[in-house]
Amino acid sequence: MSLLRFLGLLFAFVGVLASCTVVIALLVLLLRFWPVLFVCLLALALFGWLMEHCGIRINTRD
């Protein structure tokens, strides 16, 4: 049973490292090619406007 737990934790650790690597690579890409950063910011702003326009709220603080 401990071998199975070890393998599960190993896969979880590798998954976390892989996701961190992807996030860092995306940040470098966005900072290197600033038009991509502009497009991403514009897409986030449009998504926020669309969520507000549809009445969808993520947090319920008033």
C-alpha cells in the first residue's frame, strides 16, 4: 500500500511541477511578445464585461 501511495504522491508532485513550468513559460511568452499580452488583457476585460452583462457573479460579497 505504501508503494501505491508513493506513486500517487509522485504523480501529484510531477503534475504540480509541470503546471508551474507552464505558467512560467506563459508569463515569459506574454512579456516577450507584448501584443499577446495585450490580446490576453483585452480578452479578460471582454469576459468580465460579458459576465457582468449576463448577471453572473463569482463572489457573493455585497
